[in-house]
Amino acid sequence: MNRIKSIEAVNDFVIKFANVNGSGSASANELFAKAILRMGVPVSPRNIFPSNIQGMPTWYEVRVSEKGYLGRRGGVDIMVAMNPQTWDADLAEIQPGGYLFYDSTRPIPESQFRKDIEVIGVPLTEISNAAYTDARQRQLFKNIIYVGALSVLLDLDAAVFEKLFAEQYRGKEVLLDSNVRALHMGRDFVKEHLQAPLGIRVQRADNVGDQIFVDGNSAAALGCLYGGATFAAWYPITPSSSLPEAFQKYCDKFRVEEGSGKNKFAIVQAEDELASIGMVVGAGWNGARAFTATSGPGISLMQEFIGLAYFAEIPVTIIDVQRGGPSTGMPTRTQQSDLLVCAYASHGDTKHVLLFPEDPHECFEFAAAALDLADHLQTPVFMMSDLDIGMNQRLCKPFEWDDERRYDRGKVMTAADLEAGKDFGRYKDVDGDGIPWRTLPGTHPTLGSYFTRGTTRDAYARYSERGPDYIYNMERLLKKFKTAADMVPQPIVNKAARATKLGVLYYGSTSPAMQEALDALTVQGANLDAMRVRAFPFSEAVRKFIEEHDKVFVVEQNRDAQMHALLVNELEIDPAQLIKILHYDGTPITERFISEGIKLHLEAADVQS
Amino acid sequence: MTYLAKPKLRHPTLTANKVGYTRRDYEGRISTLCAGCGHDSISAAIIQACWELDIEPHRVAKLSGIGCSSKTPDYFLGASHGFNTVHGRMPSVLTGANLANRDLLYLGVSGDGDSASIGLGQFANAMRRGVRMCYIVENNGVYGLTKGQFSATADRGSKSKKGVVNRDNPVDLVGLALQLGATYVARSFSGDKAQLVPLIKGAIDHGGAAFIDIISPCVTFNNHSGSTKSYDYVRQHNEAVSRIDFMPVHSEITVDYPAGEVTEVQQHDGSVLHLRKLREDYDPTDRYAALSYMNAHHARGEIVTGLLYLDQVAADLHQSLNTSDTPLFALQEADLCPGKKALDKVNASLR
């Protein structure tokens, strides 16, 4: 049927599963991805799912890359088309020379296929219905049967699957046996009736190493636990809900007092985001490390409290797992579009600290760092994750922790300090870094109490409407923000192989696609120095990087070039020096999108790199 | 000038309580409210209650929202930490603060605009959760700081100072608190100190969510005829169901009560409330009877005051969450961080 040469690729292809939401495909697809990992070949799967519980289309796209590229590449080499609803669009996505895998139980007219792809039909429903009578079993095992069929087509070891099943169903032998049986039904059919393996296939390699496979929300939750958070308040919102749920799970495991069985944590599912941030503010005021996790609409609701926490100087950690906005936007799709609403959250003059993790490893690290920074700076600190990092399992460096590490609880005056006669001015800059000292409620019977408020006050926390008192405060807060620039995770620079006046600046979940794009561009003769910004406020290194280059591409996943806006606003960069590369259709940015965007610009401008 | 320091003069005749503090040690800054404001009487009652309870002032955290009533925590317990939060959101801040440090006593001060209008959701949910606190609403049915608009507790048909008639039904916070599971519910009047002080003492000592709605006339905007929250109206329509006296744990009972008129109610920690029932048909341990009694009297235009409901074995949010006896804020690295070895195991499970 195929008239052009089929794609040949070992350990380097994209496979996409088109499923129906709620059909049980998710665990079968995850099994497939894990099997490839166990063969030593890096994969990065991405869920593309609807805001729905059952019946709508859902996709699972797996990038297989021996070189370890974990971003989306763009294009699909093999489509596993299990959803008749999306058949046409799914077929259209396959690269010429690619493959289509489908359920051939019911004949499909030839006109429904493409002539430039290879078609592989397996009568999945027929096989499943012959083996099972229960409707639910028929559906669930059909998924395992297609994984079995694909395993032969792509040359995956049956033993790897059997081991994964054995780990998953330890002690549940009935389930173990039935899954292994279903897998082999699929394998046997392909071996008997079809040619295998295909031109694209997997070969054992050793490129996974000690990396771990985990989603960013679990990683951030574990980071909060390691970082000493004892309190979390939250309100359910996609794509952040799994974060506090993971925190609960880790707390149940690691934070129960021996003997008493009591909890060394408290988690409250609040009535809304206003209450969740309010509770976190209350806990922070009382000296407990506290966080909330939310997404864009939740951030909108929290605005007033964020302003209070900024002005009253209360440590608060907010994890924003970003999704598409505005309003309720695209609740199950990814974006980096909350930068501005977080950087300048609330009324009045405010500026906040933002951290941009690139993967689950940094979600862990930055969550713990955010708790330290919030205490040290006595201010809200945002960790800006997104759906792409938060809700997809990603291969990354293992989590690290130094047992010598101590929590930075910031400047807290003790009863002994007060007794010793230390001058306590709650809003007084005594150390020159803009950060004042605080006391916790209940510290001393007669010394160190003060009234916390959102209204103006003098350096000793006394109500004041005097202009100079207000200005002293606002200037000190600005100084504190400058102090923050040196404390936050610093940017990482990746120099091109040869000297260049072109630069590219990116952040967060764009990272893996960017790394692949840089390699692809180098091969094509375009050399760019790259800077991954990891936090706001920007350190001097960011200004220097931009100054050292004639043109700097700013790659981000939003419409309004929000990082670009922050760079221009905070560093007073000439906007003409920055070129926007913007991806915002709700899917994670791809290598091809970045490479082509940069190439197009370079060709148009005829710039020599 | 909205800030005035109060001169710290100690009168030699001032008596110290058991923890060595005089009544003056429980005072705050000079009030900036209007002369004659009911709220100042409530502040005085809080001062009296804390002094009588022998509470060390720094063991109290006082939190409020925004409004005239929410300014008052600056005017009492100057040695306590206070937090003037955002409008209508004091309950969430108090909840978080309470979970972070279970060793302090929490005093939430709010108003009718703060709790019944903008903050109704937070009020309701704090009651639902059973946060251990003494939650006081200084209820005058009007917005004072913004010059006399109706709040959500203003009765239907009541008249504003400008002569505008309120067309909306009132929110009854006491009724809500009863329905939502508050375990100590009372209503009082700012002008009735004899009733108010013991009610506040009982609430502070209560083991769960304690709520007191205190009708507190606004002398500037809501003390005219046609208002149902004026001094005259409340005095004429006050239907007190009980008078209580509060006996903390271990204190000797020195007052003699005529038998048959007094019911002893013990709270979680052993402290005793002597409840002098003024109405024989009133049962303060029956949540639903309390509701219907109150509603029946409200329909007759009467304001029922006193201890309306008490659950002696109240549980609080810490019990629901099974939190450690050590306050969460005081836990250190050794208590909180599982360390590298445990992390390596987590890593291994993710391969």
C-alpha cells in the first residue's frame, strides 16, 4: 500500500496513542513507556487529555530518543489509532513514510487510509472478545493486547514486560497471570500474521543510567516535605491537584510520629483559593513552613492576600502549576502564561520572587529552596511549574539531599535576643539588606509583640499615614527584592561551540525541546549561546548575557511574551534587541517549532551566526 | 491622628492576678473609635475576661479582618501579637495560625460586614471545621468606616440614618453557627457587661469553635429610631435566656448559688460554667431546640441573649487532623526531614 519508503529508525521516533478518555488506556500506555526505559532507552511521554472524565479523546505521545532528548520533537512516526472519533485528524498527523496501527476487527474502507504510510491492522476487539466475557475485562485487556502487539512490532523484550507486571502485581497472582496472558495474545497474533519488527524499533542501550522517572507534581510535593513544610492548604484545580495529594501521601509515609501515631503536618482542603492562601499566610505568620499549590485561576483569586503577605512581610510559598488562560482557558493544556500575574501580583506596587524549574528534579529542589527563600526574605515566593512538567512523568536526575543541610528560617528574634535588649523594629532595616527581623507570636511575655497589618506603619510597626514612613517601607521592600536577586537559583549558560553574537534565552518546561533545538541548529550551521533563566528577580548575569549579544531570542510558551516583558521592564533592555519565539496552542513546545522559528528569522534577516 | 500610645502609668492599688498581671497589662492603645461606640465596651470586656482568666497576654493571638470592629484588637492586649488581615478573611488566617501553633489561644474579632457579607464563606467554613477559637462578631448592622451603608445583618425594614429602608433579609450568624456545628454559641449585647464577660471567658476556655454575636450599637450611623441595633431597641427587646458565671479549672467555688436555679456545665478541661437559667423552657445542650427557640423569639421581634448552645465534649480541628502535640512551627529538621537514605530509596522506587 505504501508508495514511499517507510521510516527506518532505531531508538529515535515518536509514537502517539489516540484513545478514549476513561477506557483504561493510561496504565497500558505507561507500561509501554516504562518497558522502553527498562531497555535502557530514554523516553518522554506526554498526556494530552481533555477536561472530561469519560468519553472524550485523549492522547499519549511518547518520544523515544537514545540521545536523551526529552522534549517534544514534533511529528508522529507511528500512530496507534484507537479512537474512531479522531481517526481523520490522527491519520493526518503521521509523517509520510510513517506507520498506522489500528484495530482491524471491523473492516474500514480503503478510502479512509493514506497511501503514503504503512498500515498495520490487528483485530484487537476480536481477540479480546474471544478471550473474555466481562465487558470491563474486554476493554481493559484490549489495551494490554495492543501493547503486546506493539512490543513485537517494535522489538521490545517480553521479559521486560513480565518483570514490570511482576513488580506491579506483587502478591496479586491472578492479576499478574491474566495480564501476562493478554500481553502474549497480542504478541502471538503479530508473530503469526504480520512482519516484524518494523522499520522503527527499539534496541537495548545503556542511556538511562541512574535517572528516575517521575512527574513534577510528586517531585514538588516531596521537595516540600524535605524542605520542612508542615502545613498545606489547597483547593482542587487542574493541573495542580495531584501535588497536595502527593504531599499527603508522602506525609503519611514519612511524617507520622513514632509511638503516638500523630501527624507532624496538617493539610486542609480549603473552601476556595482565598481561604487556602489565607491559611498559609496565618501559618507563615506563626512560624510554620507552609505552602499552597494552585493554577492560574487560583492565583487570580489570591491576589489580595498576596499583596498583604508582601506588605506585611510574611513567608508564603505558592506553587503555580500553569495551564492555558485567560479565565478558565484550557484547563488541561499547558502554558507559561502566569509570569506577569505572579511577578506583579496584587494591587499597589508589588514584585515577587519566581522560580522556574525545568523538570521534576528541579521541582524537588526549587520547592525546598522556595521554603528557605520565603523564610529568609519574609515574602511570597512562587514556584512556576506547568502542566507539561507537573502532570507528565519525566526522566530526570535522581533527587539529592545533603544531610548537613539546615533550614534557613530567616531572621527570627528569640526571647533571649529580646531579653538581651536587642532593638526590635519589625520593619526596620538593621542589616542593610532590606530584610527586617521578626518575632513569632508567643515569644516573650512583655517584649517583641507587634500588630501586623496591611496598612502603613513605621519601622516599629506603629500605624502611620506619614509619607516618609510609607516611602521608607516601600524603598526597603525594593532593597529586599534586590537582595533576593543574588539568593535565587542563578541562570545557566550553555556556550555555542564557536563564538557568536546570537543568544537565546528560555526557561522552565521549554528546556528539553530547546536543548534538542540547539543541537539541530548547530548541525545546520546556526550557533547560539543559550541562557536558561531560573528565577526572577534577574541577577546581573542576565543583563550581561543580553548585553554581550547583538540579538537574543526569547523562547516562551505564551502569547504576550511575558518573560520578554519582564526583561524589558526590569532591565530596561531595548526591545529591538530581543526576538520573540512564542508557542501557545496549549501543547508543549517542540524542537521543530523552536528550530524553524529561529531559522526563519535568521534567513529573513540574513544574520551570520 | 489614628494612632495614640497609651501612657503606661501603674496605679499602686491595682490588683495583680495569679500570673502577676494587673488589668492594665491587658490594655492596648487608645481607641480611635467614636465616643460611646459599643465596640469599646467589648474591648473592655475582653480585657476583663483575660485578666480574670489569668491568661498571660502573650499567649493570646488576636486576629481580625477589616472594619471598625477589626481595628479593636489594637485597643486591648497590647502584649499579644495581633494581625489585622484582609476584609472578611480573618477565619482562614486564624485557621492557619492555629494549625501552626496549637499552644496559643486564638481570639478572632470581626464585624457584621466582615463576617456576614464579604466573609460569609470563611465564617461558615471555620465553624464547620471546628477551629478552636473565640470568634466575636461586633454586630452593628452597618458599615461605619465607609459612612453608614447597611450590612448583611441589618433587619429587613430597618431604617438607615439617611432614612433608607433595608429591603433584604438579614443573615443570622448565630443560626448559621448552630447549623454549621459550632460547639459554643452565644449572643450578647455590648451594653451588658455582666452577661458579656463570663460569656467571653467561657468562649476563650472552650475546646472548639466558640462564637459570640455581640450586638454593638453604632453611635454614629445606627443608633436612631427605626434601627433594630440601637441601644434603645436592644435594651427594650433583649430576651436573656441565661446568666453564666465562669469557674476556671482548680479555682475554688466561692459564690453560692441557690439550688435549682443553677446548672453546672463542665468544659473539656474541667473548667465549670455555672449557668443560671432565666427561662425554664430553655435547654442549652440541644442544638436544634436552641435554633427554634431563637427563631420563634426573633419572629416576635425579641433578641435572645445568653449562652444559647454548648457542646461540653467539643472536638477541634487538631483532633480531626490528628496533629502532633508539639506545635508544628516548633518542629525541627530532625522531626521533619527523612534524610538522604530515605530519598535514595524513593529514587530507587522511581526507576
